[in-house]
Amino acid sequence: MQQQAWTAKQQKLQVQGVLTELDVIEIDNPFCSAVIALQGAQVLHYQQKAKSSELPIPPLLWLSDNNSFAPQKAIRGGIPLCFPWFNKHPEYPNLASHGFARNLEWILESIIESADGHQVVLTLEQNMETLKVWPYSFKAQLAVHLGEQLSLRFSVKNTDKQAFEFKFLFHSYFAVDDIHQTQVMGLENTAFLDHLNPELDNLREVDTIGFNAETDRLYSLASGRYRIMQPSQSDILIQSDCSDAVVWNPWIEKTQRLGDMSADAWQQMLCVECGQVSDPVMLAVGETRAFKMFCFRP
Ligand code: TA6
């Protein structure tokens, strides 16, 4: 029986045969194939490998086909890391939405093969650019395990001489067959803020979530266990120790305003984002906090 490949190579991302300037790590092993961009330590692609007797397993993540992949430009799709703020900067709204981490080049620390897959570790520390907009010294690390499941461990160490707080999200774009047929389980009876109607308070999810319009909700004190259900293709299971979850689909009009999504792409994607937003993370001097998420098609 042919031995399955075990490869991990760093190269420029090719899109439809055209080389981009984006440095990526391409992983192939008996459990999955994956692509991680050094910019933002962003997982762009992850696809489990079916056992020989099974049908192929669809990619787990959605990636826009309208990305420019220009340096320091946010990439739409995969798992962008929002850090150290979420949405607009609280004082300087003209700064990059969702923080600087996803637009900066991270350092590739290691790629290690183990019996159950590859582990890739990348780090980001403060620099002249980050200190201008966020005056703290820190060391962020993302450890990605690429095996039968995709697991991410995001940690931040306070290397400053003062305490600070941060917000972060795994801003995961999952691939769905048809958003109209898609439901999300796991957020029942959970309080949420509707970003489209921020004046409404005391909102609480009652049932599984279906989609028939733009949806942009921040769930707090969430369960950390979610299931994206679709009748036509395998579900997606998500588990995290983060206390918040954002559920987002831009629907028709917002997609047209975004500019880096094709007009009907909203039908094949859904963001279920685990992170710490409503309950920011306070770090004392020298303290490290870590958060995990794993996801896969069962
Ligand atoms: O996480 C949901 C959200 O905050 C939406 O409001 C929308 O802005 C989305 O993130 C995408 O943000 P981006 O900056 O990547 O365009």
C-alpha cells in the first residue's frame, strides 16, 4: 500500500497557478492537508483525508476567491486572528478593524511531525508599528495541530512592566453548502448582543440558529461546544474554552459592500468565532493566558 505523504514546505502561495507574494506553509500528511500564511499566522485551508473506503471530506474552511493577498492586507477566509482588539479600535476608529495581528508577518518557530500529524508554532511580539497603536510589550504564540482535527492554541504573555488587557477571536470562516439550509446548535438559551440592533438588550437565543438575513451576534458566557448542521454535507463540530462566540453571515448587501467577496459567496460561508470579547483578558506583568479551539467534520 502506498505510503501517505508527510510534507511541510514553506513557499509562496499559488492561486489559480499565479504566484502571490504571500509566504505560506503547505502541510500534507496521512490525516489532512493544510495551508498556513505567515501573515497573521492565518490558517487558510484545512481538509481532512477520508479513509480509503469513505467519500472525500469537504474542506473545513471557506476562503474568498476575491482576496488580493497583497502584503499586510487582511485575508478574508480561513481563521484570521483578531488581536488585541475586536471590530473598531475603541479610541482610534480609523485603525485596522480587529487589531494588527492578522496583518503582520509572524515568526515561524517550528514545524514538528508527530504520530498524529504536524504541529506548527508561530509567534508575534511588539514592534515599532504595534507600539504606536497599542503601547504594550507582549509575546503572542499560535500553535496549530494538523491531524484528524484542526486545533489551535493561542497564548499571550505580558512581557511589559504594566498590566494590560486584550480581546481576541479565532475569526473562523467555515465552508457550508448552502447557508439557507444551515443551522447552528450549541447557543440555545445564551444571551447575545445583536450588532445590527445594538439598542436591543436582554436578548437570549431560544433554539438552534437558522439564517435568512445578515446575522452578526456576539454570544457571551457561551457553551464552547457548537455544531454547524447541514442536510447536504457533513456537519462541523467546534469546541473551545473561550467564553464568547460570534456568529456572522454578511448576506447580500453587506457582501457587496465588502469588496473582497464575490456576490453570491455569502451562501457558502458562515463564521462561528470563538474568543474573548465581552470579557476581555486582563494580564498581569509576566502572566501568560492561553485559549484553545478545535474543529473538524465528524
Ligand atoms: O465578527 C463579525 C464582524 O465583526 C462583522 O461585523 C464583520 O465586520 C466581520 O467581522 C468581518 O470583519 P472584517 O474586518 O474582516 O471585514
